[in-house]
Amino acid sequence: MNIINRVVLPIVVIGVFLFATATFEVKQYQSALEFRLGEIVQDKFDPGLHFKLPFINTVKLFDRRVLTMTSQPERFLTSEKKNLIIDYYIKWQIVNAADFYRSTRGDERIAMNRMDQIVRDAMKSQISSLTVNEVVSGDRDLFMKTVIDTTNRDIKGLGVKISDVRIMQIELPKEVRQSVYARMEKERSAVAQSIRSRGEEQAKKITSAADRERVVILAEADRQAAEIRGAGDAAAAATYAKAYGQDPKFFEFDRSLQAYKKAFDQGGDTFVLNPDSPFFKYFRDSQESNVKH
């Protein structure tokens, strides 16, 4: 048993050691370079486990994720010859591990120093053609895009790519600070007034539409009411006509009663009429009837 342990255990240890030195793993977010005697022999590896010649070949892994680099505050001169102190950050990543290694020997600090210098020069070139107001409150994305495009063109052989450059803070000189703030306040007030004007115009449109709809609704209601009144009057006339046809004397009597009611319902009015007037016909008939009885 001791003999087996003395033989098997060293073999297992040697096997594990050889496996560890002959394999390497490339993660999803990594790039790998395989070297032989200091020269790159392979630079394309898919994610997963790979084999290499132990002791002869070596492997170096590189992180391909987006990294962030923050710059030191830098002084920039505008087209008005005004100094601005600006600090910014850069987002970058390795896109070609072989070019990155050849140009920097794999040192990220060397790459970041080069990128920072190129970005700084591109920003100075852009800001020198802009006013303070354009830098502070203008279309900043437009000139930053120009900075990114210029920088990527200049660092093409570095094996890296800049995805974003953003200004974090702008320190204004004292002599222009108040004027810039006043200009910004004026611009914001103009924007606010424009928004209020559009709101008032929209409110007027809504009110006008509501008034038009109200007029249409009232006109339709009046029309329907007139139709209903007309239908009622027609029905009443038809009823009266039918009643007159069935009993003309009663109909005439009823009409006279309605006339009496309207005439004597006013109170305080004085009527001067001939006693023989047809208006008093039923009064006379009533008196004659009482005399006969």
C-alpha cells in the first residue's frame, strides 16, 4: 500500500501540474494572446478552455470590457480668449489585443496616457473655435462627437477604441461667470415663456372648440324643442278639430269659456262692450234659461 502511494501520488501531482500548465481559460469578456519565446503565435481564441505547450508557450489575457478613465482638470482657451477649467472622463476598451500589446507591451497606463493626450488636444482644437456660452450651454454633444471621432482616428493602431468622452465639470473664470449665468437665465426664461405661450394658445383652442360645440348643442336642442312644440300644437289642433266635428256647439262653448277666463283673469282691467256683443252670448243664454225655469 505504501509502495502504491509512493508511486501513484507523484504521478497524480505531476499530471495535475502538467494539465494546469498546458491549459488556460478565456472568459466571455476576455481576449488572449499566446506567445512562444516572446513572439505572438496565436491571437484568436473563442471563450472556453484551450491547450498550449507547457513551459514553451505562455498566454496573456486582456479585459475587453469598457473601462473608465478620469482626467485631471485642464485649462482650455475659447474663441473669446477666455480660460475654462474643464475635467472630463473617457470610456474606452481594448478591441485588438495584438495591436494593443505591440504598441504598449500590454501596459494599460501607457495606453491611457496616450489617449488622454490625444483627447485633450482634440478638445483644445474644438473649444478654441467656440464661445464660452457655446461650451457651457450649447450643443455639447455635437463637438464631443467630433472629439471622439478625431481621437479614434488618431489611436487606430493602438488596439483600443473610445466609446464616449463626457465633460464632468466646467469652472468659469470670475470675469465671465456672471455674464454667462445671466445669459443662461435669459435663455431659460425665453424657453419658459415659449412653453407658457404654447399652453395659452392650446387653452384658447380648447375653449373655442368647447364654445362651438356648445352652440351646436343648443341649436340642436332648440330645433328638437321646436319640433316637439310643433308636434304638440298639431296634435292639439287635430284634437280640437275632431271635437268640433263631433259636437260643434260644445266646442264653441268651450272656446268661449277659455276666452272668458283670459279676459277676466287679468284683474283690474275694464272692458266696455255692447251687451248685444257675441262675447256675452252664453251669459244671455244662461239668463234666459234661468227666467224660463
